[in-house]
Amino acid sequence: MKTISVLFPVIILAALALFIVGIVIAIKTLVREANAQEHVHAAHGYAGFWKRVLAALIDSVIVFLGTMALYFAVGRIASLAAWFYYILMESSQYQATLGKMIVGIKVTDIHGNRISMARSAGRYFAKILSGISFLAGYVMVAFTRRKQGLHDMLADVLVVNK
């Protein structure tokens, strides 16, 4: 019985180490592929890391306040508000959330066109992967040639200056 109690933490640690190594390899591969594929050069340049962080902070405040207001008005359905906000705004004619509009950036496909609602939804849910990788998927924006995060690469989108 003692052998099992000693082996269990070792197995858990080994699995965690393999998980982390797998994420690092996947991110390195995606970065290498993204840097190798130069389909489109954005006319006004790619939106940088800090500009995107500022837009995300603005959007977080907007979503928080909006969700709280909706929660008190309609209840639990308000949890869908953030999902609708990002998907509808990024696939709209503005191609940007309010935070992105304020800082002067927008989301496009790799050809510079407006993205579909399906692609926007894919990008939204891909942000989960960017977050659970200890935010490495977001930090990638600072180090890739086209300033793409993991979620941008998976959705095949660019974030560019207007």
C-alpha cells in the first residue's frame, strides 16, 4: 500500500511535466509555422502586444459591467453576454470590439477581409487554450512576426492597426 501512495505523486508529476513539454512543443511549432507563412502583409501593420493588452483591459471592464447589469435584469442568461459581445463585434462591419476600436485595431482574416461569425466563435473558444497554457498563447503575440497569439493562429486571423 505504501508503494502506491509513493508512486501516485510521482505519476502525477510526470504527467504534468509531459503536459507542459507538449504545450511548449506545440507552441514552438505553431510559432515556426506562423513565421514561415507570410500570406498577407497588413497595410497598416500588425497590432502590437501592449496595444492588444490595453484593448483587452477595456473590453474586460465593458463585459464585466454589461454582464453584471444583465445578470441583475435577466439572471443567468447574462453569462452568454461576453460570448455574444466578442463574436458579434469582431464579425461586424467594424471588425472590432469597443476596446479594439478605442485603441485603433481590428480583426481580419489573413487576406485582410472581415471574419465570419463562425471564425470569430472559433477564435473566442481558442482563447481558452491561450489561457490554460499559463497565458503563453497570449504572450506569443510579442514574439511572432505577424503578432499572432495561439488563438489567432488557430482561427487563422490577424489583428491589425486601422
